Amino acid sequence: MLSTFRFGFVLALFASTHQQECSKDNYWYYAETDYIKCADLSEIDTLDTLMHHIAFENPKLQLECVDCNFPNLTSGQFPANVTTLKLNDCNISEVGKIPFERLTTLEALELDNNYIWNLTENVFESLVSLDILTLRNNNLSVLTELTFGGLVSLSYLHLDGNQIESVSPEVFRPLVNLQYLYLDYNNISILEREAFAHVPKLKVVSISHNNMEDLDEIAFNSGAIESLYLNNNALISLPRLFFAHLNFVTYVDLSRNQLTFEDVSFEGLKMLLVLYLEHNNISAIRPLSFVPLTSLTMLVLSNNNILHLRSGTFLGLNKLRRLYLNGNLIQTVDGNAFQGLSSVEKLYLQDNLLETCLDRDALKGLLRLKELHVERNNVTCSFR
């Protein structure tokens, strides 16, 4: 329900189905109340005053501010018992330490869709319990070794939709428990050597939709990484041993780059399950290229410039179940091109330039094949 309070209005939401009005002079409360939603506030201190007028027996409070106006979030303090704080769309441009000094039990902080360009050094150092920090769609361009100081409990960090240009190892050094890092839709062109060396528990790294053209051989030498998203960049090549340190990776997305894969080695990716390589500049695949990928179940090579499939191209992919080769320029297929693909169930070859139908010798290794797609080629084939 709505009630007027100083500079705006406050909506109290209750964990129970019961909702009761809260106001300055005559308030009601429910014993399980743990969620307050505020709108149109312009001063943080209003929230602290509000807490004195609403009797909350639950020591943990979730607080959301909607369409509030805090352009300089540098003074005033939030209630000390807040565990979730949502400050999205609040016109924030600068953030300082003082508002967060009492929030030692805060677990989640959202600052999305603001205009934040500057974070005071060690601005979050009091947030020793913080698990989730989101700063999506702001104007951050520079991160330093003091930006995330004190965030020793942080697991999730969302920095997507900013203007970050480079990433250095020192930026993430304080984040010893970080597991999920999202840097999509920035202007990153440089990942410094060993950029994630100090983040030992990092599982997911997403740096899609940036401007990276090349990567250092040990840019991702954090041994715990399981999923790596590098799609929609400008990568032309990868160092030969780029994957050598990624022994626990199960998912890699390199789609929509400019890769040719002439010299790359997949050595090290023994646990990889899914590999996306569509929309690159791959024109040829060397035989035995995929031998290290003994666990791979899905390989996507759609929309490249592949002209010919040679014998032994897919050797080693004994567990592969889906192979996508559609949207290429494939004209011919050698007799043993699919040798070793005994587990493949679905093979996609549509939208190519096949000149002749695949004979039975070409398909003989596909023992479990259930679907074969050859539509929109230069020939009409019938398989019985």
C-alpha cells in the first residue's frame, strides 16, 4: 500500500499475503515483513528515518528504490539491517563510501541502469558479506586495484554494458571468492597477461560483444574456469596454446569473430562439452584438429567458409552427438570425412554447395545417425 512520507512515497511488501499500511504517525506491521519498496525519494536519510517508524521484527530487510533521484550517492546512510539493496534507475552518477559503511550484512547490491562513471577508492570495503554486485549499463571506463577492495565474499560481478577498455590482473585481486564475471558489451580491446590469475575460484567468464582482436596465451590461466564466452569480438587468431591451461572448461563460445583456426590447438580442453565456432572465417580444417576434444558432445561450425571436408577431419570426437556444418560453402566430402563420429545423432549440412549426394561410404561411420539435413544444396538427394 501507499503512504506519503517526506520526500516521496513508500510501498511496503510483505512476505505473507497480508499487506498493511505504513506511515509516519500511525504504522502497521507484520511479523514476517522483510521487503520494502520505495519510490520518488531524493535523500537516503529518509530511508533511515523510515525504519524508526516501522516496527520490523525480522532483522533482515530487502530494500528496493524505484525511480529515486540520488545523483551523488556520497552521503547519508542506508539502514544497517539491509541484506538486499536495489538502486536501479536512480540517476546515480557518483558513488562514495559513506552510504554503505553500516551494511556489513548486505548480501546483494544492484546499481544497474544509472550513470555511474566514478567509484571512490575502496567504496565497497565495508561490504564484507556481499555476494552479488551488479553495475550493468553505467558509464564506467576505468577499473583500478582499489575499485573492489574489501569484497572478500563476492561471488557474482556484473559489469556488462559499460565503457571499460582494458582489464588488468590487479583489478580483481581482492575478489578471492569470485565465481561469475560478466564484462559483455564494453569497449575492451586489451586483456592483460594473466588478467584473471588472482581469481582462483572463477568459473564463468563472459566478455562477449567487445573489441578484442587478439589474446595473450595465458590471459585465462585461472584453473577453475568452466565456461568461457568470447563471442562477438574481432578475434583474428588465438595463440597456439591458448587452451592449454583450461583443463576444466566445459563450454566455449567463440562465435561471430574473424578466426581462421589455421594454427590453433585444442590441447587442454579434455572436459569440453560444447564448442561454438559459427560465423567466423574458417575455410579449411586440418585433419586431427579435434583429437584433444574427447568429451565434446556438440560442435557448431555453421556459417563459415569451409569448402571441403577431408578424411580424418573429425577423428577423436567419439562422444559428439550434434555436428553443425550448415551455411558453409562445402562442395565435396571425402569418403572418410565423418570417420570416428560413431555417436553423432544429428548432422546439419543444409545451405551448402554440395555437388553430389553423400554416398554410403561417406556415412558409414555414423552408426547412430537419426537426422541428416542436406536441404538447399546444389543436388537433390534421397536416402533410404
